[in-house]
Amino acid sequence: MRSFLRLRPVRHILVTSAVVLIACAAVFVVQLLEFSAAQAQVRGITAQATATVVRTDDDLVTVRFPVAGGRDATADVQLDSTAPKNGTTVPVLYDPAQPSRALIRDATPIVTADRATTYATVTVVAAAAVLAIDAFFLFTRFLRPARAAASAPVSVRRVKLQRGVLTRSWIETETAVPRWIPVYFSPTLIGLPAPAKVVLHGDVRRDRHVAVSVGDELLYPAGAVRTTEPRGRRTDNPAEPDDERSLAAARPVSLARQFRADLPVLAVAPVVAAFWAFVDGSGFDGWLVVTVLVAAFGFWWAALRGSDPSL
């Protein structure tokens, strides 16, 4: 297990997973603080009555309702939605000791508490899902393929395919029925001749995940073997690497460079967050929370898919 944890793609996945977990933890803490603040605003508001809306001003509404002693009380209530029209009757909750503290449906403290609870729950579920998926992928894409039986040398080509903002490396077999194996990036792929002889660990005809041995290095699958050519803008390795490619193949590629290559994945985060904030009505705070989460999950998703940072 320790040897697998030292592998570049495993470290890439674990680092991006840590980013997701930190983002989830930060959002959880923020939502917990917002929930506590909202709960403080509704504490002691226990009495019920029927109120009449007497004034509206954008998201602020004034209601009048009867209280103990036969008198009427008024209260200003901040809303998180469109205010009802004047004369509308609505259920109201108020503080018997201070009737001016009141809440009606869609009052800001109630909506804030509900939204904070939802976001906090989502972050916990998302963090648990990340850990479960990581464990599953570590077994299916690293441990099991490495232990599979080796085949006779097979002629293959390395191709890069760009689809959207993500570029991946694939091993294309030159068999009677070709197969395409997505692999996690290694500098070795840059200098791989086309075609080249490699050893496959597993059977591409029946196994879902197949590892590829190039010399002394084992390339791990970044997804399932495909029977049809994956879509995207294709770039093939040359028949023989030139000096520049040979030098690049011998040079280590840091995770920092990998992260820089994955930056385009983050472009979608603020767009998705803006759409969510509009639908949810959560404003700038909701946009910021969703942007952080989508960006973190984008990094993690690129690592799981096996992004290729080579030029």
C-alpha cells in the first residue's frame, strides 16, 4: 500500500481530495456559524397568532397582530423573498416578552437557518463521497490492475485527446479489434514512439481496467477500456521522438505544473455558482460558497480523470 501512495497519480488524487475536504470543512464551519446566528434571532419566539400586513417596503414588511391582554402589536420582519401585499393575513410567531420580535413565513432568519442546514449537510455528504470514491478507485485502478497477469508484448500508440477543458492520454492498441485505454499521465508518455511495444496487465477484451508496462514503468488506468475511439481533438505521438521530446520525457513533471494545467477546469465554477445563486436566491454568499465547492471538486475531478499537463 505504501508504494502505491508514493505514485504520482495517487498523490495527485490525494492532494486534490484534501483540497475538497478542506473546502467542505470551511463551508461547514461558515454554515454552522450562520445557523447559530440565525437560531439566536429566533430564540424565544414561541407564541403564535394571525397577523395582517399593514406596510411593505421591498423585503421589509410590517405586520399587526393581537397579543395577550387584548391589545395589538406591530413588528417589522425582514424577508428573504417578495413581501406579501398590504392587507394579507399571515401566520406569525412572536416573542411573548417582546412582541416586536416576530417572524412570518420566509423571514430571513428562518430561510438562513434552513439554507445553512442544507449546505452543511451537503458538505458532509460530499466529503464522505470523496473518501468512498477515492478508496474505490485506489483498489480498482491501482491495486487490482497491478496484480493482473501480464500479456505478450502488444503494439500500441499514445494519443492525446482534448475534450472541453480537459486533455487526457490514451493508449490505443493496434490489435485486430482496437481498444483505447485511458492512463494517468507520466513523462514517459511524451517520448513513447508510435507504434511501440508494451505489456498489458489484464485482458483488454474482458477487463474493465488494464495497466500498461512501458519498460520498467507501470502506467495505471485512468478509466475503463473503451471499444470505440473517444471523442475530442486528437494528437498522435510521432514515430520517433525528437531531442525536445526525449528531454521532456526524462524531466520530472511536478504536481504544481499539473495544477496549473488543471486551472481551466475552474472556469466553470463561478458560472455554475451564479446560476445556483440566482435559482436559490442566496445572493453573493451563496455564489461564493458554491464557487469554492465547485472549484475544489473540479480539481479533484480532473485528477480522477487523469489530466495530461504535457504540451
